[in-house]
Amino acid sequence: MAIGEFYDVVIDCPDPAALAEFYRWLVGGEVVDADAGWVSLRTANGRRLSFQRVEDFTPPRWPGQEVPQQIHVDVAVSDLDASEAQVLEFGATKLHDHHPACRVYADPAGHPFCLVVV
């Protein structure tokens, strides 16, 4: 049984509004959430794509790994405490509580992901 359901892909960038506008042009959709450091699009098929401001952003250099790709996955859950216990049991590491409805973890290989209550 799954802990939650896929909710969002989040892309680091220097200017969330500008990058959201580019992707809105590319894949369509509407802005559903925005502030100075975050913009989210919801596409016509209900998918979500978000953009997160990172100060001193360095773009990835693909295919090399000098500066790896910079995204993370958000997983929607109904109970943060219960879900946290499960992801920790499966090998995740808690990284940060930065919002009452969101907690950040690293997967067993070190990739960040978030559990969010939506």
C-alpha cells in the first residue's frame, strides 16, 4: 500500500515566475499558486509543475554531473506524522520542517523529496 500519491515535480530556478511562464507556454495550464519564491502550474490534464527560487542558482550541466539536475518530487499525504514514520522506516532521512503542511526528506540515495498535506 502506498504512503501517499504523486502530487508535484518542483524545479529549482532563479526566477520562478519567468520559468513558469515559459512552461505555461510550452505545456499550457494555469498558475494555481504563487508568491515571490514559488509558482505552480496546473495543466489541463491535472498535472502539477512548480518552480522554486534558489538564490545563487547554478544551472545543471547535462549530461555531466559537475552540477547535477535540480528537481524534487512532492508526495501528497493525509497525515504527516503517520507518513513520516513510514518513510523513515523505509530508509528516508528527515532534512527539514519548513512549513506546517510540508516536511522535507532525503531518499536512501540522498535525493530530496517532500511530504505535503494538500
